[in-house]
Amino acid sequence: MSRIVSTEIVFAQGDEEIIKDCHRIRTDVFHIEQGFPLDTEFDDVEQIAFHFLLRLTELDPSTGETTTKSVGTIRGTTPGVYPSNNRYKLSRLAVDKDYRKYKFGRLLVEKLHKWIQEDAKLTNRPAEVECHSQIPVMGFYAKFGYTPEGEEFDEDGEPHQNMVVRLSLSE
């Protein structure tokens, strides 16, 4: 059995190879595993969104060899990218099924939040973030301070809830 020896989260905007890994993870999780239509997974903001990719290095104790693999991704957009939304948006958080037990989703959200806080300081904007949570994972986002806003709604055939948090800009 392999052992994880390190993790890194890389910023992927504009890097087609990294974005390709992000898309593979999202396809595996949302389309193949969860059954969402593939044509709704990739939208018109893909090229201007900010993508983060979680890579890890694993050691095979029996051979001493290490391998690096991409296992998680998250996407963020700045206010105004979606015309009806003047908030940052967390979207497309996905972690390969075999690696969810390591709480890598938390690392990805924390990395995105840090990026949002830095951008909000630079642009003098409030660090308000929203996400469309699938109903079963609302508790995950609540751990970061997200609270429900509005009514549940259907997104691609599944019930979702808009959730919002305002991040602090002080260190």
C-alpha cells in the first residue's frame, strides 16, 4: 500500500496541462461517478476562471519508488464574472473518490479562500463568497462559515442550496 509523502496545490490559470488534469478529475467525479451531464460541466467561464489542482506524491514502500498524481481541484471566479453575481464564487470542488478520506477538500477550500482574501485586498472588494452546494454536503461548507441563502433549487437535476460566507481580510 502506498503512503502519501507530500501534497502541493498549484495555481492553474492559463496552464493547459494543469487545467486538463482539473477537467479529468471533474469529469470522473461529477459525470462518471455522480451522473451529471458532461455538457453542463464545462461552461463559458472555464478560460477566465481560476483553477487550483491538488497533487500528491506517494511512496510505494515495497519498491521505494515515488509517483506524483493529481487528485483534487477547485475553481474560483471573481465578482462580475457571472453577470447576476457580484461575489467571488467557489465552484467545481472535486476530489477523486479514493482520496476523500484524507480531507483534501478542506485543503482546496482553504487555498481558494486565501487567494480570494489576497485578491479582495488588492482590488478593495469585500471577500464575499458563494457556492452552489449539493444538499448532502452543506455541512462541509458550514464548517467554513458558509450559511444558506434563499431557497433550495434544481441544478442539473439535483437539489442545491446557495451558500455564502464573508471572509475576514485581517491577518
